[in-house]
Amino acid sequence: MRRREFISFLSGAAVAGPIVMSAPVVALTASKIARVGLLTLSSPDQMVGRIAAFREGMSELGYQEDQNIVYEIRFAEGRIDRLAALAIELLQANVDVIVTSGYPAIRAVQKDTKTLPIVVAIMSDPVGEGFAVIRPAILTP
């Protein structure tokens, strides 16, 4: 599966509306286990329901944890100053895409990469912030 298709699929599982992507897209082989980084300003307690729903949506589309997808999740626990270090951790974990939820998290990731795709699930004015908006297409693995 190509990385662009994977990202479109991923965003469709995360939200039912426009998503934001901020990096070029390259090929992702079908035999590779997809590594998805999730970066949030929230705490684990605040995100437990959303992360469970995200995993369930991915599972319904054929992505089985530890078979063809692995999640790397980082929580800043309300501390914006932690986002940059957590973004670096995700990049060092060699994720294929990072899913974030908002402006501070996407900017933290952008500081250290210009090539890794970033999917933003929630953002009030992505075009005004200079991001490209794409409409998700639901795909199967």
C-alpha cells in the first residue's frame, strides 16, 4: 500500500471530515508493519476513549495491532513544553506517520522533520495556518 493511501485511510479512521497533512508522501510497502505515532497534549486518562475508538476503527478496517500496525503513543499531559521532546521520541521510533490533535503538537513535530507525514485530527483553521487539507478516503489494508 502506498503511504498516501495509508494516510488517507488513517485519517478516515480518526475523523469524519477534513484532515491536515504537512509533509510529502512516499511509498509504503504492503509487507511492512505500519508504525503510527500518536502525539497529544492531553493525559492518558483524557484520551483513553478516543484512543480506544481509534484502535477499534483501525481494527475494523483490517489493521491488527502487532500484526500489521504498531502504535507509539506519547502524552504531554497538558505541558506544551514537553511536546518537542515527545515528537523527537516518535521520530526516533521510526514511525511512518504521526497523528496529532492541534496546532501546538503539529508545530512540535514540524520542527524536526520535513518529510514525515503528519495527520491532524482536530484543528480550527488549518488553511489559515498554512496547512494542506485533504479529504479522507477509507481504504483497506
